[in-house]
Amino acid sequence: MADTETTSMKPGQAALVTEIEKTRADLARTIDAISDRVSPSRVAQRTSARIRQQLSQVDPLIAVPVALVAVSVTSYLVWRRLRK
């Protein structure tokens, strides 16, 4: 931040400079928070964490058939690609 000489300022100016510096610091924190929120890597981390959490809550009676279907479809696609 810019160096300010508060010794030669009037009391009202010093308070104004202090308020400006406080506002500038608040704005910097806000910009950092926004940057963190929209960062592609952070978005990917939050999304994968949310998916992991949702998958951990899946009922096993539903998860097993879904996993079998996924493996079957993947196997079919690999088989078809190898056949070409």
C-alpha cells in the first residue's frame, strides 16, 4: 500500500486515509474470495467433493446394479473399439 504521512495531515484527513486503507484491505479480501470461488481448480475440487459425498450416501441395493450396468456398458464400448 502507499505510504502516507499522517504527521502533516489534519485529523480529518488522517481518519479519511485510515478509512480508505481499511476499505482497500476489505476490497482486496473480497477480490481474493471471488478469485478463489471461480478458480477452475477450486470449482473442480468442490464438485468432486460434492459427488463423493453424494455417492457415499447411495443405498447399496441401488449402487450394485448401477455399477454393474456401468461396467457392462464400458466393457461393451471397449470390446466394440477393439473389434474395429
